[in-house]
Amino acid sequence: MTAESITIRRLKEAFGSHIRETHAYRGDDTVVIDREALVNVATLLKQDADLEYSFLIDITAVDYLKTDKAPRFEVVYHFFSLPHKQRVRIKVPLAADDLEIDSLVPLWPGANWYEREVYDMFGVRFRGHPNLKRILLYEEFEGHPLRKDYPYNKRQPIVKPGGNI
Amino acid sequence: MGLGNLSIGGMITTRLDKAIGWAQKFSIFQYPFITACCGMEYMAVACSHYDIDRFGAGLPRFSPRQSDVLMVVGTISHKQAPILKKIYDQMCEPKWVVAFGVCTCTGGFYDNYATVQGIDTIIPVDVYIPGCPPRPETVLDGLIKLQKKIAGEAVAPANAGATSTSMDV
Amino acid sequence: MIVEKAIKTQPMVIQLGPSHPAMHGTIKIVVELDGEVVTRADVEIGYLHRAFEKHCEEGTYFQAIPYTDRLNYVSPMICNFGYGMGVEKLLGIQVTERCEFIRLIMSEISRVSDHLTSVGASAMELGAMTAFLYMIKAREFFWELIEAACGARVTVAFVRIGGVKADLPEGFGEKARRAISEVRQTLKEVDGLLTKNPIFTDRMQGVGAITTADAVSYGFTGPLLRACGVNYDVRKYQPYHVYDRLNFDVPTGSNGDNYDRYLVRMQEIEQSLRLIEQALAKIPPGPINVDLEGRVMAASEMTDRGKLGDTQGLTDYRAFLSPNLQGMEKSRYQLNNTTDKNVALPPKESVYTSIEGLMNHFKLVMLGHGIRPPQGEVYSAVEGANGEFGFYMVSDGSDRPYRVHVRAPCFPLMAALHRMIEGGMVADIVPTFGSINMIGGELDR
Ligand code: SF4
């Protein structure tokens, strides 16, 4: 592996014990952190003069049920720094029985909808989110379709007009 | 329709049906219920190159109460289904429904938890236009089929019930 | 004085959509009005959720390609290439130079048709039907090019992992140049109709504005961010294809309002046309066909002759397969697809004529075989018509993607829609919404 990027080095210096793993597979800087550190890591990424990750590009999650990876879920954040032309991926593992993580809405208002989507599709709850409800699906929908144990063609009854839509 | 008392002699009603059918088929007021990719081809059909106006169907009406053909263009998801049903219910008789694109015909290749497997599970359909998306030529073909159907339909009460359940194509 | 006292307004809640005349695509906006001023807006999406991400997990890497067409269905080629590049990054393979050029040309053609549609539609929403008709007319010229290259108008499925479906057809360059001049002409007309038209400028200037800081914190990209004055463009910042070898500018605005978005889009069309012209001039040439001393015959003619029983000397000829619809010759194939046998489907010519080719094909398309990227995860982004179009992919080493997530450029834009319409007039909702150019397919996936 080539030399570590400045982002990974800076995060290691600041949060050594909370960093579980780092890699740069195919050139994508990736840092796996404990969920307690998420807000602090994000704040550092946003404010540090050498990093300046002002864009929260994306939030998503992965369900690792069908692999031997533990814990089962991972919430994935992508950040982009305009002045340094850098990207970084932050991953936070979450156990299936404790699907809660801090919301990033106070730092980036754009996180609002992304987090709602992750909640809708995976059932991850975001602490401190102002309006955590389904976004792509409807309230009557049961379950979280992107979990690996939800069959792709399991249909649910169509809501009658006048329902809560 | 208020034509009940006219239907004394067969002759008058058949003539009248013909005349009304002929007039109706060239004054299609469509409600485009556009949701997805098929809308792009719908735009193409409506604009200069293919010009749907040649068939008297150029004027979209965005109020269900003023329109007589419901064009369902694009995938209908479970979240969308109640809205489609509501709009169909709001339209006045006589009304026809065109399923535009394979998603509306059968669900297309979206065989999944979120997509309705064909709008005929919710509302009756008169003409199916397959294709993903259908080429403009296919759309025009479907439109001509619909016109034939409209022209051939009886307005007199004896047959009025048959309007929206039979299927063409 | 008396009149002012008499007219009192009460806050009123109304619902725009989900099926609304000016909403091309379905969303619902619940607005709270004070008179005609929007005090609060609540945007609801999800009406076109079609489980794209779930479908990707169900099929093989090839089978996801048609689904990517239907993400941004106004510029499907760009989504195609974004997906292809993502898988290629997972595999760590490089596509050929000619392929990069073809991808670039097709991306720019798609971008232009997207912008044409978007500008035309937002003009129509202000009542300028003429501009819409002109723009769609111009778009039709480009769609004919797309059709010539891949056989479909909208749902193209043009990308192959490690290449593209086919080489550009003969005479493409000439056709493209003609289409470009037609589009330029139309742009001039539309520019004359709109840019200085007081009705248009009054409705657009200062409407739907958002500050640069807000735009960044919501994660805006694409024309809307550039209208705020930030020149972020993936094509410049992290060049892919061969964008770094061609000249183009990134137009920016300054006010971040609807009018600047319109101007940015209009200028981007011109830049894209420039890019297409340069790429057409620079695309590396390649051998077109093996010359068998003139003994080449169109495949259709050969079958016709055979059917008529006119088989005399037919075996001396070789069937010429068109590069697009019937198959692809090896010589052309190797120009725009990788040589990696584990990834790219072999040329049709080999599949039909040699056992190796057939086996190679079989191994790639049969379930349980297919292409198998090593375990890992990547994020790869392209500049879509609405902004950064990213694919996050996880591979578990099998022949199916373990997870595919799309970072859709519309999503953050729609998340901030309420910020752009609150405080404005209710009549301005529609043009602002039009300026976002929401595409349901990529928004709801
Ligand atoms: S039929 Fe095809 S093009 Fe039409 S909406 Fe469905 S997926 Fe899109």
C-alpha cells in the first residue's frame, strides 16, 4: 500500500482508539470508526483546515447478513472536499439489536433526507433526527426492503384511496 | 346520457351512435398521468416530429373532470396506486384508459415489492401499448386502435355498460 | 387604510400534486399559504420507488445494466457509463482509448438532450410553449444519433462492462455534425425568445434563490451549485473518460436563482457541443473491416440468396455483420472493449464461429459463473446532467453485486426545495421546481 493520505493520518492522530480499521482499496480512503466518535469525526472533517470536507455527498447502509461479517449492519458516509479534491468514506458498524446512531442533521441539513432513506430501507434509527419517518415508501409498509432477509418480490396490499397517503 | 327516450327505433340510435362516435374519436381530451421514463416518449409524441395533434388528441387536460381518456404513462408504484384510482373515479363517463408502456401493462421488469403488476389490477384498461418505452409509432398505432373503439361504441343506454371492460389489441 | 383592515388572510394549507399539471413526475408539496406567500412547505417524494437497488442485488452484474437506464431517463447513457465505470473500478480494469472517446461523445449527447428537455419544460411551465416545442425538436436530432449508435431511443443499455455495446456506426461523425448545427440553430432561436424576454426574466430573476453556503451544506452539485458560483464539476475535479484531454469551460452563475440556472444550462449545452466536436476530431481511428478482396456481402443478402437456392459460390464470400445490430467484428470489437476474457463478452463473430468464443460467452452469461470482482467496495462518480452521479458498490466475490447504491444528484436538490420556495409566491413554486429538473427515476430509484 502507498503512503497513507492526510485524511487517514489526521483521523488516526485525533481518534486513535476509536478507529477500527482503515484502507484505501482502489484508491478510496476508508475509515471504520466506532459510533460514539461519529459526530466528532464529522466535525473534524468539516472544520479542519487541511481537510475541509464541506460536502456530505451521501449516506447509505449495507446489510452484511449473507456474509460472515459481524456486526450485521454498516452505515456508510461519503464526504468530499472541494479545495483538496479529496474523498473519504467513513463506515460505522452497527449491531442488529442496537440500530441507533447519532444524526448528522445539526452539521449538514442535507443529511435529513439521506438518514430518512436509510431508516426507510434498513430501519436504522438516527438519534436527534428532526423528522424520522419513511421517505420512499408509505407509512403502511411493513418491514425494511433493503435488508437481506426481505424477499425482493414480497408484495404488500395496496392501500385504498383515502388512506393515509 | 339522457338518450334513453330516443332509442325507440333501432335506426335512429345506430345513426346517432355513428355520428357521436365519429365526432368523439377526433376530439380526445386526454389526461396524461405521467410518472416515469415513458413520459419522455410521450413528450416526443406530443411534439412536432410525431405530432399527436393530427389525430385530434393534441390537447392534454389536466383536470380529470374535463378529460375522457386517461393515459397512464409510466410505472405505477404501490404508493401511487391510490392516486391513480382516485383520478380514474373522478373522470366522467364515457371514459377510456390507455396503458402506455409495459410497466402499466404488466409491471414490466419491475417485479418487486414496490410496483403494481399492471394497472388492470386497479382500473379497467381499453388499449394496451407495449414497449419499454413504446416507440412513437407504436403509440400512434395504439391511438388509432382507441379511436376505432371509440367510434364503434354505442352511446345508447342498452350498450353503455360495455364501455370500459373489454380489451382491444 | 380601511381596505387593508378589511382584507385579512388566514393561513391556508393546500396540497400541490402528486398529480399536478406542472409536475413532470410525481411529488407532493404541502404548502401553508398566507395570502399568496408560501410560509411553510413540506415536500414528499417516493412515488416512483421501483426498488432499483434491490433488483441489482438479485441479478448478475450484466443484468443490472438495463435498470440503470431507467435512473435518469432523460440522459440514460450517463447512468450507464457510471455503472460500468463502477464495476470496472471494482475489477481494476482499464477500457480502451477509443471506448473512452465513444463514452465521452455519448455522455455529452445525453447531457445536451437532458438540458434541452429541462430548459424547454421549465419554459413551458411559464407559458412559453414555443420554446418547449423547439427544444424537443432539437432533442429529436440527438435521439436519432443515439438510436443510430445503439438501436434504442430512451432505454439504451449501451455500456458493457469493459467497453461499449458497439462501435459508432459509419457516417456517425457527419451525422453528428449536422445535428450539432441544427441544435445550435435552435438554441439561437430559443435564446432570442427567452433570455432577454421581460416576461421570462421577471418570473425567473431572484426567484427560487439559495445561498452558496446553503447549497453546499445540502450537498448540491451540478448546474444548481454552479449557478451559485461554485465551479465544482466532476469532469474537471476528478477527470474520467478523456475529459482532461479536451478543452471546455465550466460556466457558473452568481445569484443562485432560477435565471442563473437557466443561463448555466444554456451555456453548458454549448460547452457539450464543443466537447463532442473535439472528441469527434480526436477519436483514434481503427481498422474498419477486413478486406477480403471485395468478397464481403451483407449478412441479410447472403441469407436471401441462400433461401432462393442461389448458393453458387456463396461460400467464397464472407458475411458482413453490421457493428451495431447483428454482431460485431473482431477488429472493431477489440478497439472499444477490453481484452480481459474474464470480463468482456467476446465478439459475436467468435461466439458463432469458434468453440473458445462460445465457451467464453457461456461462462460469462450462465448463472453462477459470470464476472466475479474481488471482494471490496468502491465509490465512483460521473457528472450527470443534474450533478454528481455516484455509484457505491460492494462486492462479496460472487457474480452478483452485494450492494449497489446510487447517489442521485436530484435527491439533495429536492431535499432543499422547501428552502427555495418558502417566502416566495405560490405561483413561483412551479418554475423553481422546474429549474431543479427533478427526474423521478433517479430521485426515488
Ligand atoms: S415501460 Fe419501461 S420506459 Fe416505460 S415507465 Fe416502465 S420502465 Fe420506464
